[in-house]
Amino acid sequence: MDDYKNKDNIKDESIFLEIVDRFFQLSPVRQLADETEKLMIDSLNIPYFKVNTFYYTNEYVVEVLTPNIKKEQINFNLHDEYLTISIENKLEIEEINDQHATFKKISSLGNFSRTIILPHYVNTENVESSYEKNRLIIKFPIKNKHKNN
């Protein structure tokens, strides 16, 4: 009798876990989780940026979602099949208030980077990049299989 109850408990637990897993994969819940993560990262000033990669017929695309920074703060380097994306985050705030005799100066400097390995079929020549609305796009052409490399 005890074995029967244990089997039912295991079955109930797996059904529950499956329901929870489905719930968190729903688009509105996933979107809420992503936005909450972004809010936490932005508010805590954690050096972080998300990288997505996409493969199309003629090109390989690397999408970098950056914090609110200027184009000049982003740098990317190619070395063999390694792509390193780095961001220099420099912040200086200076406030002087003569009426209340207060002075406030905040300085912050942070560098962070991510390195990804590019697939072997990517041509690292003729790379195109663009940056708009906190989104860096780097496009790599696909090597032609019929040409000698």
C-alpha cells in the first residue's frame, strides 16, 4: 500500500513540475522575467550585456543588447575565430551648489567584455556592423564552400 502512495506522489509531483515549466515558458511570463532581469541589472549597474547569434543562408549575425551607452564606448576585435566585444562605461557627475555650500562629485569607471567563438564557416573579412537604440549588430558573411580558403 505504501508503494502505491509513493508512486502517486511521484506522478503528482511530475505533473506539477510540468505545469510550472509550461507556465514559465509562456510569452507574457517570459517577457516579464526578461524585463525584471533587465531592470535589476540596470538599477544595480552590473556590467552585463546580452548576446544573441543567428544563422541565415548568407550571413551569421551577432546581436549585442547593450546598456544605455554611446556608440564610442563600444569596441569589438576579431582574433582568429574569436570575437571580443568590450564596453567602457565611464560616468562622471559633478554638482556644485553655492547657496547650500554643497559639492558632490561621482566618478565611475567600468570595463566589461564578452568573447564568443565564431563558427568555422564564418568569413571574418567584409564584416558589417551597425549600432542603434542600444543594439549592436555585427554581420559576417558565410564562406563559400566551393572556393579554396
